[in-house]
Amino acid sequence: MIDNNYMYKFIEDICNEVGPRESGTEQEILAGNRVESELKKFCDETHQESYTSSPHAFLGGIKYSAILVFIAGVFYWLSLLIDINIISLNASINIIFLLIAITLIVITISYFILEVMKYHEIFDFLFPKRESQNVIGTINPKNEVKNIIIFSAHHDSAFEFNTFYYLKRFGQIIINIGYLAVGIVFIAIILKLVFFLLSIEQPILFLVFGIIFIFFVPIIIVYVFFHSSKPVLGAFDNLSGVAIVLGIGKYLSENKDNSEIFPKHTRVQLLSFAGEESGLRGAKRYVKKHYDELLSSGTTVVNMDSIAKKDIIVIHDREPGIGAKHNPDVFEPLLGIAKKVNLKVKLMPLPFGATDAAAFSKKNIPATTIGGLNLKEELAPYYHTRKDTPAVIEKEALGQIVQICLDYLKLIDNQR
């Protein structure tokens, strides 16, 4: 029998005894140690793999980027004031102001596209290094290994997103308006420089752009305070996923002598990643270290992320923000199995952000994520906010995801 109470108690214990788990901190490592101590009860072998990264690079640059946009706007206005003779400076200074503004905007856009949206670690050299540890447990099959399945989740927790906590769904809109604002400001500055070099005078047009920038200042302020410096408890995101991984291990261990349940030819690896909230750092390091082995063995990955309500089950077929397309050989059978457990399951892309499964799919390792967030239709009040506590989790939700994973394991084990 799937032990829902065990999984829920694990979530409560980590929240009460370890607390929030910012990437690259002692609390994250302590949580990983607790995960491994549980895995030791169920697995044939467990270990941890250390890695170094710059976790603050992922979101830590947002406020600085917002400040750069504001400074760029100031230089734009200085150039504008030169044009209308309020400030008396020569033409070369005007060009310098515009070039500085363009440079600042280019840096900002590069950071958001490369680091925040595409998860490339381009700006990491600007931020301090920290050590984290992935946790791995292995359950070997009864007979020869012919298949390998990874069931994974992450044990770190996110900083609170002030925009989501205070502004709720409107916070998402503000984020998109911010992208638009930067684009408009960038276009305005480029146009002004081009017109200046061509000796085309359009003072009214560029004054209008300047006024539009002033209206965007509140958006810039929102970005400066986009997230707090305090991580949340992360019961939902993502101790729920870790608890499910442990629940799979516990169930298999308790049924080791049951030939109908325990895998005959499929090795099961139970992984808990660090650093997901800092840009999938843990999963990316794992893929890099084990890439050849993952490819040659035909490993399949089923990742769990943010499960709370039994009637909200989402299987992701792609993650367009980071450019990941998941393998239909994984998500289609899972979808069929999930619909037998709960008809309300949905197949859909992840509207923004990314999950650890993306680190695998981008390297052509078959993977998908089972989640409990339908971000296309609503923004759950406990997503990346202080409301992410054990109270939001339904025990039955954990159990049905374990059942889906076990049924998928059985399907794979019997196919090959």
C-alpha cells in the first residue's frame, strides 16, 4: 500500500526541522542529507555528488538590471535635454550619453535572455561560488539490467517572489509589461541615435518616448523588488516531489519479493537535485557528469515538481521558455496511465520557467515532468510565496503520482 502519511510527514519534518533551503546553503545540504538517510532504507546504494555553481547569478541580477534600465533612461533624458537646449553641451556628449544608454540596455537584455530565460550561466563569474550536492539512490532489479528509469525532484526552495505574493496574477502581467518596456526604451534610444547621426530633428517624437519611460518607472521599481532575500518553506515546491520519489522507493522496498510489483529488468534511480531554483544547476551538473552513460543506457527520466492538489495534474510535453521539447515516448504513455488514475490530468507546455527535466531533454535524454501547477490558467497563491507550507498539500495527491510512476515503471519493465 502506498504510504501517503509517510510522504506527508517527511514534508512536515523537513519544513519544521530544516526550514527554507536556499540553493548553495547549509540548509540545502542538510535537506539533502535527510533525503539520503531516507533513501538508505530503500535503496541498494546511495551517494551524493558535489558541484560548484553561482546560484545567485540566476535571479540575483534582476534588480541590478532594473537599475541599469533606469540609468539608461536618465542618460536618454539628458540627451533629450541637450536637444531642447535646456542643457548646454556639445554634440559629442550627446552621442556618448546615447551610447552609454544603449550599452546598459544591451547588458540588461543579454542577462534576461541568456541567464534568466535560457538558463545559460553567462554572468555567473560576477557572483560568488557555492557548493551544493545532488543525492542519488539506486534500486537494482531482480535480474539483468535492461532499462534504467530515473524518478527525480529537487530539495532546494525558492526565494519569495514579491510580485506574486503582493500583486498575485497581476504580477505576471507586470513582468510581461517590463519586457515590453525595455524593448520600447531600447528602440527609442537607437532611433534617437540614428536620427541624430542623420541630422533629422524630431524633438516631439522623442519627448513622447521620454514621457513613456517615466510611466514605466513604477515597473522598474517592481523589478528592483522582484524577489525577497528570504527563501520560502517549499513544501509544495518541491518537497512534494522529493516525498513522491521517496514514496516510490518505500513502496518498492516493501514489495521486493512481489514479482508483480518489483522490477525484473529495470534499474530505478531515485534522484533529489539541488539548485533547481537557481537555474537547474544541479540537474545540469548531473547530466554533464553522466551524459555518456545516460545516452548509452537509454535512461528515461520522470521528474516530479510541485504537487499539491489531487485534481491538478499536469504532464509537460515541452518547456518553450528554455527551448526544451520532451520525448513523446515518455509523456504519452504517462498521460495514458495518468488518465486511468485521474481523468482531470492535462498535457500542456510549461508557460514560463523550467524544470529539471529540461536539463535532460535539451541533451536528447528522454524525459518529462509531472507537475501540479496549471500556470496557463491560474497562478496558485502558494507558488513561490510564504504560503507554500505543508497545509496546501493533499496527501492523496502525493499517492496518486506515486501510483502513476509505479504503473509506468511496470509498463517499461514488461515492454523490454
